[in-house]
Amino acid sequence: MSLKTFHIVFVTVSVLLMLVIAAWNFGNYRDNGTQADLTWGVVSVIAAVGLLIYGKIFLRKFKNVSYL
Amino acid sequence: MDIPYTVNPRSDTGLYNAKVGIWLFLASEVMLFGAFFSAYILLRVTAQQGFWPDVADGWPHGLLNIPIGTFNTAVLISSSVTVVMAWMALKENNFPKFRNFMLFTVACALGFLGIKTFEYKEKFSHYVIRTTDGKVVTGHFDVDGKSPLFWTLDTVKSKNIEKLKVEVDIPNRYRFPVGMQVPEDIHKAHAEGRHHDERVIEVSQIDSLKAFIPSTHPFFAIYFTMTFLHGLHVLGGAIVLAYFTFIGTDLWRKNPEQFTNRIEVGGLFWHFVDLVWIFLFPVVYLL
């Protein structure tokens, strides 16, 4: 597995982490109504989307590099 | 004697030797960290209901600094992006660009370790105090304007201190897991910017005084073991990447392909270290 493939795995796991953090923050917001939790939840979703876009750009830029 | 297959792949594996070597090493690392993760989860699920220190065998939920942990996660994710960019710069034959990306990666590693050191220091000066009337509080105290580290009740007594002015923690909202409401008085205190209550405690009334160190609670034992082990990996990775950036650059002039492969191997290790943190952060800080 090349660094390219491992980086794709890494970005995928990072996106999942951001979604977990977002869910955790939204859960806290639901329970307590704290504005900061809502803000951090939205920031986490934006980070997840940003990482997805980055992943797509990365794949385009590294299309000539082997997955092995 | 030349080491074979440093650039070209072996016909049987389809990979150059260093890549096979790093993946074998990373497989052993998965087993090492996997054992600690298993230990953590077992300790977590077998802890009694309720929060430590109110419940002696409970779990000290929410005692870690989540905003700082989140920031450190962002630092490590950024460093993984730049290490790949550095490798790509070498493939494009652009050494100055490689060096810039590597400098950023090493700076991120040092930043991560600096923040972790701050977090550790904060824990070593954070105390759980049990009084003779059965009550228990957590908080910080100052002696001569400094927050003492690793003190015990014997240390306090040996210094002939009669009273401690303790900044007793008001539990933050992270102490209450998802699904549990924060009590109104605690909510109000934080909304007013009040995070501590100042309290004077007579030393003669203290039953025990312990810093947040590994021997205080199994959580701290596993937390410090896992994060320190991870920190050692970050330090090791930073040293190797810094070596390629500053000292080991002669190889780039002699054999650029081999140098590029070495950076790929370093990048694989760096990604593994960052991936461990991606799992460590939610498990230790949020669960």
C-alpha cells in the first residue's frame, strides 16, 4: 500500500471522526441547548465536508501515482 | 555492498524492500496499540455507574480538556496533509517545496508535543482532596504563587502548611455525557463565567490529597500510558522527518528516487501515528 492509498484511508477516517464529533456536539446541544455546542457541531460538519473536497482534489492530483 | 531493491520493486512482492519493512513494523504497532485500546475499553465498560471522584469506582468523565484535544487533532491532520505534499513535491523534482512542507510537518509535531506537555502539567497540578467528613473535591491550589506538581498530603504536612486555599472545580458541561442534562446551578455558574469556587480547607481535616497521576485512578494510568506512548511515536517520527529535511539531504543529490522512497516510508509511519490519535481522541476524551 503506497502513501497515496494510506492517505485516502486517513482522510476517510478523519471525515468519520469529524462526523462523530459533530454528532457528539449536536447531542450535547439537544440536551442542554448550549449555543457553543451547536456552533462546534456546525464547524465539525464543515470540516468533514472540507476534508471530502480535499480528498477529491487529492485523488485528481495524484491520479498518476500507484495505489501499491 | 549495495542494498538491493531500495528503488525498484522486487518481482515477488511488487514493492521495494523498505515499504515491506515499514508495513511489517506497522503491523506490530497495530498489535501494541490494539492491546492498550482493548485494555481501555475493558476498564471503561467495567467502571461503576457515576462520576469519579463522587463514586470511588466511577469513571472520571470530562476531566480532559476537549477544546485543546480537538485543536491537537487538527494539528496532526494538517501535518499528514503536508507530509504527503512534501512527498509529491519530490516526485515533481521540487526540493525547496519539499523542504517547506516538511518544515511545516515538523513544526506541527513539535506544536502537538508542546500542547500535550501543557496538558500533562495541568493534570499534575490538579488534585483530588478527600476530607475527614467524607466529602471529596477536585481543584488546584497555589503555594507561594506557584501550582505545585505531584504533591501528596505528606508533602503538604512536611511544609507545615495549615490551610490550603483551593480553587474547587465546578464540573464543566463535558462531565455530563450525551443524554444527561447539566444541572441548572452548574449551567448558571458557567454562563456567569464562574468555573471555580474558592474554598479554604484545613490541612488537619484532609484525609487524602492526590494529584491526577497514574496511581490515582485506572483512567489516569491508561490515559498517561497511551498518550505518552503515542507522544514517543510523534517525537520519533519528528526526529526522522527532521533528519530528512536538514541532515540527510545528500541522498537527494546522489539518488533522488531512493530519497523519495525514504520520504514515502517516513510518511507512512507518520500517517500511522496520526491515525492512532484519530482513534485515541474520541475514545479517551469523548467517551
